[in-house]
Amino acid sequence: EEAFSCPDFLVSTTRGKVVRMEASMFKKIHPEKRRGHKLIDGFDTPVSCVACHSSDPALFATGTTSGVFKLWNLKIRKAVHVHTFDGSNSSGGITAAAFHPDGKSMVLGVGNGRLVFLNFQKKDKTQNQQKNEEKEDSDNPRTPPLSEALEAGQIEVVIDREMGELSQPISRIVFSPCGNYIATSDLGRHVALFRWYHRDERKNKPIEWIYIGRHRAHTKAIASISFLPPTWGSSPSSSSSSSGVATGTLYESRVMADITPRLFSVGEDRLLHEFDVISSSINRGLILKATTKTDESSSPTALLPLGGTDPRFACANNGYQIKLWGEQSRLKLPSFTNNSDSQDEKGGKDDDDNDEDDDDEDADDESTGEASKTISKDTLRCVKTTLAPTYGGPVSELIVIPSIGKDGKTLHDSQYLFYSTYSKMTGLLKLPLDGDPFKSSALIAHSGEISSCACTCDGRYVITGGSDDHVVTVWRVSVNALESSIILGGDPNQAFANVLGEGGQEGETFKEFKDFYYLCQLKQQGIDTREARKITNLIPPEQVVNLFRAMGYFPTESEICNLKQELASEAYPTGPDGIPQVCFKDAVRLYVNHRSVFGLKRGEIEEALQKLIHDDEEKAIKREDLLNIMKVYGEVMTPDEITTCLAALQGVRQKDVNSSQLIEALPAMMDADDVATELLGLVK
């Protein structure tokens, strides 16, 4: 009989492992010698979170929905620590992770709201081992990084403590820069605060992590939370543009014991909250300090603080825009009036009472107290709106790419951001943000949803976790391709013209935009004037708004206010009256950045109208009811404003007709098509 023979082969398993099998091993007698060689030890369930160490660029952590926690050494591409938390996906899955700023510990969110604190400590040694290590340390005084110490078995990972005050899966964990506070957000829309302080806040008791409280300030899912120190933006060494640099500090000084940070959260309910960390305590709970409404139609998806001498937030939304927000006290802006009636934002129990899906068992755990009496509104102002990358869905995560000096410690002003979308795509953005499509790059990182991403502390690598493909991918950051794209892209004005419409500067959309711009110049001086025309090639903000409307973009009063604030905060030329003036190329850029990416669709009009009708079977609304709603709800219109708009839409002079005649000219019952043609002036 012929002997059995086969080539070496690979075997992959359902648990994410790839094993190399050698043909010769089948001839071995001992069972241990008939084992294959493991090449890849992957993940058998979705990767739910990744986190990078705060000072060791070679160490990062991953967690899965099945409770498998791993610490990885990036240099050797190997897991140096593995621990599995017992339980099913609901009780043992890892949902979030974060390293302490000092790098000596980390926190995991496990199951339905458990916080697990892990410490990195030296293993207990025998006397002989201790003497040998002391001798080696005297010969080699270098302290190995944590990743190397874990690989060598010198450091062990110990579960120090578990806290179960929260009852919903934790979606995000962030440390304050001083390292003395932890903030979490969960799927129950709570923001919770923990403090490294004396137990029960009594100085005669030992110091440990204590639970301060939580606040349900959002009525929809929380998109992001972030800590800021009060000295944010006051660095005297920063001299970069205020609209887009991220400043850093020395690694050794990242833990600042004397700084009480500021905590912000943003949610899909279009609210940006600041919490009063200083006044929060065990007795008073987590107190809401200030609230700002971010959008009228789009929902926020990511939040990132940008440093510099004039700090700002970068807030991405699902309308494919990134808005920059600045503190009102820091901005030297004229006073613009916002006529929109924002909803009454309330936190804690007040929100619970208005939400049918809330659990009554959580009501006693909410922080309200004095917060509802001291909330200030609109403390932040939108000072810039830019077009976000439009690949693979809205931006869901923004991360600053650190820039390390030659000494390996100093963090310079970074000029790049890493972003990821909900599905598949990741890429880089160059600061300052201005909407230029050539200043962004994109690639397909995963085959499905991207669950989490993190950047190493030296800015050289980015780690992304895939929820659907069960894969963790390590990307090397190289900005050369992005810089080449910017150079090859040429004139930014041409890039914005290409985004404006098909054909670029030779297309019909661009020519139509130019015609309307010239018309706005004529209207500014007066169409029927007999005086000599003064061609300035500039138009004021009011005409910019008219230009947008003529092109089919109808900004709300809140969006008009944001536009005026942007014109006032940027370096635009001003007229004799001090009002900013806009040239043609800036008008194109503003329109591309501010307009809706996909335009106004009939389905959106139908959906909005259906909400006003409150009857699924009815498809039309009485004209009187619709006009009354416009006078009372949302950005209200006065009767005179309605009359003026109807006269313009019907092509008659207002002085020739009265308001009742204009209203009677409308259809008695108005459906979506009537609203589009009769009220919005759109062509069928």
C-alpha cells in the first residue's frame, strides 16, 4: 500500500484562529507533537471597543461582545494578556475601554453598566528572583515600556475593583486630563461622573473611585462625551490658526492634579450640554450647567475639541457637515438675533416624564436638584460650517493625530484629524477645516460597521475595530498621499466649483450661480436706480441668503444666524457700515458648505407635512391650519411676513392685494406637491 502523503496546509476555525498544519506531524506518536502552529488568533465575536495606551505607543487594548479582553503589543503583533469575563453578551460583553492618563491602570465597561478597574503591577517575586532583577536593573537602568514588561511577564494585570452603580450598557468612557475624574455615557442616555477622592467625600476616609451621580440630559442617544480643562486654549506657545490645531503637552505633565476639567456631551436630540463638574457632589449629583442647540434638522454624530489660542469644538452631524463651535465669551461677534423657538431642554426626571420608553426604576437615580434652575442656554456659537467627507455615511468619530517632536516627548500642534464613518470608511482630514474635498482622504477599512477606533500616543498608527467582520486593523498614518492630493488638486476654487454642480466652472449650475450673484449685486444698489452702478464684486449677508434661496437652499433663521456669525468671525472684507461683504468665490464656498448635501426631496416634505396632520390616512392639510401653524410653532412667521412671501410667490405687488386674497389663491387642501409649488416656489 502507498503511504499517505499531503502537502502542508492551513486550517481556519469559527473562533477566528488560523492554524498551520504540517504533513509530517501525522507520523508523530506523542499527541503534543501532533498539534498545529497557530498563526492568527482572531476574534469569534464582534469587536466592540479599542483603546490605546496614553504613553506607550506599542500597547493597545481590545474588547469583544463575548467578554474577551486582550492587551496587544503592536511591535510583535501579539496579545500579551488575555482575560475573558464570564457571562452572556448582556452580562459579560465588553462595551467600552479607556486607559488612565498616567498609564498605570485602565477601566472597562462590562455588561449592563459595570465598571471594571484594572491595575498594572509588578508580579510577586521570590527573594532570589528579586535579587537577580535588582542586579539586572543596576546593570541596565532603563525601565522597559509596559508592553515589553507584559511580554516578559514582569507585569501582571489585576482586577482592582468593580462598580455596578449604572444599569445600562456603557457606550463610552473618558478620563479627565488630570486623571481624577471619569465620565461615562450609556445606552440609557445617562452621563455619569466618578471621582478619585475620599470615600463618601469625607477626608478622614481612604481615597478611592467614588460615584458622584448621573444625569439624563438627553432625550435621544448620546453621540459623544468629552472632557476639557479650564485652561483649554490658553497655551501661550500656540500660534496656529484658531479654527483647527490640536495642542498637546509633555507626556510627563499630562496628569495635572490641580486642574478641575469641564465635561461636555452631545446627543442625537441636537443638544450640546456642559456639566458643572466643580459643583457636582454625591449629595447634589451631576449638575447640568449650560445647553446649546446645535442644529435644526441634522443630528450630531461626533464631537472633538480643537485647541489653539481660540479653542473650538468640531461637531459632525448626519447632514455630512462639520460645524465649529466657539465659546461666546471668547468670540468678538456682533449680536445676532436667533428667532427660533428651541424646545424646553430639561434634564433628569423631567426628561423621564416625557419619554414613553424610559424605565421608572431609573427615575430615583437621576440628578436634577438645582441644575434646572441654573442652566444657561446658547453659551456656544457656531462660527463655521464646512462640508464633511461624504464617503460611507456620516462621520461617526473624530480623533486628533498627535505630532511628536524629535525628542519623542513634545506634542506639537497637529494639522491632521482621523475620522471614521458608521460603515466601512476611514480617512484623514487636514486642518484647518474648510470643506475642500482635496483636503480629505478615504479608504475602505472594514466590510461593515466600524465599532471603535483609537490613535496611538505617538500618532504613527490608528487602530480600528470591526463589528460585522470581527477584525481589528492597524493602519500606519502617512500624510504624504493626502498632501499630494492637495497639491494635485490645484486651485481650491475649482474644487468647490466641481462640488457645486456637474461640469465645474463650465457647467450650467455654476453659470446659473454666477447670474444670480450678479442679480444680487444689482438688487443691493436697487434694480430701478438711475445712479451710476458701483461694481464692488461684493454682496452683504442679506443678499448671500437670497442667493442661497435662489439656488434652491432655504436656510432656517438659525442657519442664517450661523452664517452671519461665520462672516463676522472670519477675515471677510467689510463695507462702510462695518458689515462683512462676500466675493463670488467665497459665496460659492459658503453655498457648498452650508447647503444640504442631497438637496430637498419630496419625501422629506411629505414626512414633515404628515407630522403636522397627525393622521396617517390624510395626505393634505387645510391651508388655514397650515398658516396658523407657521405663526405659532418652530421659527414663527408674522402675518406681514406671510403676506410678503405669498405676494412674491404669486408674482403680484403687495400693495395691490390684501392678505385674504393671497390666502384664498392657495388650494383649500394642501398636499406635499402644493406645499412645494405654492409655498416653496419649487418647480414640479
